[in-house]
Amino acid sequence: MRCKNVVLLVLACILPLLAKATGSSADAVYIDGEEWSLLAKPLEADSAISARLYAFLPENRKWTTANYGGYDAVWEMVGDSLYLKGVSVSLYDENTGKYTEKNIKADTLHCIFDGKVSSNGIFAYWVNGKIRAGRGKTVRYFHDAFFRNLEQEKVMDFDNGVAIGSQTFNNHRTAGLRSEIDIAGILSVRFPWDEFPEIKAGGRISFHLKDVAMTADGRFVDCLLEVFYNDCDGARVNITDQNSSCVKAMKELLASVYPWEVYEIYGERIAVLEGWIVSLRYPDDSRDRLGVTK
């Protein structure tokens, strides 16, 4: 239960960032002398600080959709406290047409933080809530903000710049089917259309999968399914009864395909199918018939 709560809390932190619709570049943080990727931008957590930072940084700095602020920050954990060591920017040189890296150390940023600079850097007194640091290969990736997981992650809970709790997790992935397009094609061929003539007439059916349970090696166990399709009269039909013949047929179909991709994130098993809406289209005679090894 403890790990599950961590998963929910972390997702609550990162899901609001999905609106940025691109993967964000990470800051760097040093923990016990080792470099980690800080999967957050703490300087954006306080609007007043970020506004002063933007006013201070050179206007000709490079920015991308992965780095809207146009800077990368370096942090360090000193004991349980988080300190800003400096920021770096890439500046455009009109004479050469190239970008050059400029590092701005913490002692140069004192005007942004009301002179609150020490030998350790700038104490991140404004930082609160959960922040993740990760290292190693990417285990799970979505092209949105920091919605990704690395092989090893620390989930740190901050109170005014001080970590009041920290947990370390080892994440991994079991390889399997993961392409929604390929999966929809496979399931479309295997779905028993002739058993559901009212669905076959419409030529398409969709399933929303939630609470997906999988074995560690990628075998489907169970889930909650919502079914929706247009019948032969064009009327919209929604089915949530897990005992309906249509839902049972889809679950049998999911169990016939093996293996699905499975993630182990923060000690919890997560199926690649979780939250998917899979749309199946009746395969006409002109389409190649797909198969998959059980």
C-alpha cells in the first residue's frame, strides 16, 4: 500500500505537466557526490523567482520546446537541504552563427534571491512537495514534460527546501507488445465479429481498459472494460457490465495474446494497456490477416 500511495502521489505531481506536450530536459542534481537527473524545474515553482530569473538571463539564449526557459540548472543535496549551484545557457553569436555555453554560478545570482547565497550555493527555501531524481536508462517514456521513468529513482518530499522523506526505487520493463497500432490490428483480426452482428454492421468497436492486472511475464489476467460502439441503426451503445458477452469476448481475446509489455514502477506492476482506448475495425477481405504467437 505504501508503494501504491507513492505512485499516486508522484502521478499527481507530474500529470498536470502533460499540457506542455513535449518531453522536458532535466536539471542536474548531485546527491552524495553522484550526478542524477532532476525530473523537475524547481526554479519554476515560484513565479516571482522565475520572473526575476528570466529578466536576469540574456535574451539571446537558446530555447526549445523541451526547455521553454532556455536554461539548465545544477543543484546539490547538502545533507537534507537542496541548494542551487548555478545555471547554464546557450548564447547565440551573430558573428559566428553558433551557440556557446555560458555558466552562471550561484554567487552571481544573488540579486534574484535577495542575497541569500552561502558557500553551498542558494538554499532552495521555496521548494515544497515531491520531486523525483533519476539515473540510468529510460524505462518508460511519454512525450510529455517529465512523464518518464528511469531505472533508478529517488522520490524526495520537500518542506521549504529540506527533504523530510526520501525513497529509492529500481524500475524495470518486461518487453512485449506495446504498439497501439499493431495491437489494434491483431485484435481486430481475432475479434469474433460474427458473434456480434450488430457490431459487425457498424464495423468498429472500442474498449476502454482500466485497472489492468498482468503477470510479471506479460500475460493478461483481468481488467475493467467499458465498451462503446454504434449499432446497425447508428445508435450509440455503451456497455459497462463485466458479465456481458462482448466484454467477456474481449477479455478472452486479450488473454490469447502474449506477451504484453509490463512495467515495474515504484514497486507496482503497470501494464502498457492501462488507460488505453483500443478501437477495433472489422477487417475486410482486402486487408492482410495478421497473426501473433501465443
